[in-house]
Amino acid sequence: MAKQIALFNHKGGVGKTTMTFNLGWMLAEKGKRVIIVDCDPQCNLTGMVLGFKDAEDFASMYGSDAVTNIRDGLAPAFESRPALIEAVDCAPIDGPPHMHLLPGHIGLAEYEVTLGVAQQLSGSLVTLQNLPGALHYLFSKTADKYNADFVLVDMSPSLGPINQNLLTTSDYFIVPMFPDYFSAMATESLASILPKWAAWAKQSKASPILQEAIYPFPDKRPKFLGTIIQNFRIREGVAAKAFKGWINEIKIGVQEKLIPVLRENNMLLPDELYIKTRTIESQQTQFNFVHPDFVNDTIISQPLLQMSDFNSLIALSQKHKAPVFDLSDEQIDQQGVILANTKGSMERFRDLFAVGADQIITLTEDGRAIQF
Ligand SMILES: Nc1ncnc2c1ncn2[C@@H]1O[C@H](COP(=O)(O)OP(=O)(O)OP(=O)(O)O)[C@@H](O)[C@H]1O
Ligand SMILES: [Mg+2]
């Protein structure tokens, strides 16, 4: 059964889409079968992967008779059609074998209101009973069709009903962050919203109406894999120091505010798994000054990945629909020392993404991970 991982932060522009694409690619390079899913009506992921330039490009995909995107996939449930939801015909990615895109739809936002009503009534209305389980059913069907190991879900920056649904019906979640005041604030709001969502999901799992639906609400309790901190505007001197300060703030916020809440709500993996996977170096530094009672939480609050600015690699990556760590010399199109420098930083990002992907594989392969 595929493992579904949500990349979630209601704060915008923190690297959710970039990470979904790059991590998905690295997991696929490591031999995993991966589907990346665009659940954001902005459709950035779809636009980038398929090289779409404008609304007309999207329109040509939406006009197909086949089920080619998330909205077509959900339509049987949301438009009360007699047909069952079926797997999406995913778009192949010009990259490692077994990596696919489940494309997004600009009109997905139109289903959000209906889903919100269905979720608020939490299964008291039979006519809306098929909606809360529909997204997960669609992803499972599609994952089965492609025999996927991982489904990576790229989400919009919002706390709306679709995200509530996606997060609570995933097996795991990752929180991309940017080292600034807004991400530090976001940690607090996550700590306040996640228990509410978890409580709602628990209630939905217990609802006979939602369980008797054609697409029953799945029995999940998503587990936190970690944060990804992208300090992509880091610069020499003062600014770099300011960013370091925010990175620290975020780690402390995650440790003191988010992790206790996740622990209370059974949204953490067993401690040993984090201890096993977080880098040795970060553990040692932390052991030096942290009270032993807090050691585990300190380790869990260490980011899964911490990345610096991709610089020119991000633009090249988007242009060539390739990850920042896998651009050919022709795609980089530089010479001499400049080319050598760019390739050097590309290799460093390759190593980082490889470490991130390995952690994800280890954290999610343990049988005890799916405990409720
Ligand atoms: N490490 C990085 N270095 C340089 N630029 C980056 C880095 N990560 C992301 N970016 C750029 O920052 C912008 C925001 O990234 P991205 O679109 O992945 O964020 P997002 O969280 O998905 O945004 P949204 O909330 O709008 O969906 C993009 O233009 C992306 O190219
Ligand atoms: Mg995005």
C-alpha cells in the first residue's frame, strides 16, 4: 500500500512545491515508485512539470475525455454522478522511471465550499457522505494503478477544508518552512489547528454515515516526519545572522510548541525512529546543552532537511523541468570555473536530498509507524 505524505504549511512560498518535486524525484531515483499530486488550485507543480505557460495549455488537458487531473477524478463524488471514482491517468515525468504527476485543476477551489459543508456536518447528512473520503479514495485508486510506494501531496497555502482533509487522511506529513517571522508564527498556528483537525478526523472515523459511504473516511493518524527549513535568501553578513536567528526560533518553536501538541495527539512516530534518522552531528550538539528530559524533543525538532539558497539552479530547474541536483552540463550552459562551481553546489544539494530521501524511507518503512 502506498504511503501518503502531505507537504503542508499554510504559510505561502515556503518551498512546498519545490520540495514535492525535488524529493519526489530523489525518491524515484532511489528506486521508489512515486506519484506527486498537485492539490493546489494555483497548479504551480502541474505548470512546472508539464511546462504549461498559460491557461490555454491547461484547458487542452482539461478538455480530454480521459480522467487526467484531480478535479475530473473527484467529479463522480462532487457532482453526484452515478459512476464510481476511478484512477487518474497520470502524466509521466521526463525523469526517473516510475515517477508520475497527478495533475491539479484550477477549478478544484470550486469543490472546497461543498467539502467544507460536508466536513462541518461531519457525516450527519447522507447526501454529502461520500465527499470526506473521496480524495483519499482517488489517491489510493491511482496509487494502485501505478503500484506506487509514495504519494507526495503538494498543498495550497491555506487552512481550508481541502487541506484539513488532505492532512488528516495522509499517513505522514512534512512541514516546509522559511526562516522568518511568518514561519515562526505559523508554528504556533499549526500547534493550535492540528489538534482540532485530528479531533475532527477522529469523530469522522467514528461516524457510521461516513463509514457506510461509497468512499469511507479512512482511518489515519498522520505522523510528523519533520520540518524542512529553506534559508534561500541567506546572504553574507548581517542578513545571514538574522536568518540564523529565525532558524533557531523555528527550531525552538517546533520543540516547545508543536512537538508537545503532536505527542499529545498521537501524531509522532516512536522516538527511536527519529533518534535513528536525524543526523548524528545535530544530536551531539544538542546533547551538550539540553536537559535529558528534552533530548528526544530536541532531536525531533531538528529539521529533516536544511537547505540554503539554490541560487541560479532554481531557475534552471524550473526551465528544464529537472530537479536542482540533476541538471546536465548542456542545461546549466556555463563554462569553466563558473560551471565547476555550479556543479559543485549541485552535488551538495544532491547529497542533501539523498539524505532527506533516505530519512523518509527509514521513517516510513518501520512497521510500527502506522500505529493508532
Ligand atoms: N532553496 C531555494 N532557493 C531558491 N529559491 C527557492 C528555494 N526554494 C524555493 N524557492 C523559490 O521560492 C518560491 C516559492 O517556492 P514554492 O513555490 O516551492 O513554495 P510553496 O510553499 O509551494 O508556495 P505556495 O504556498 O504559493 O504554494 C519559488 O519561486 C521557488 O522557485
Ligand atoms: Mg506551492
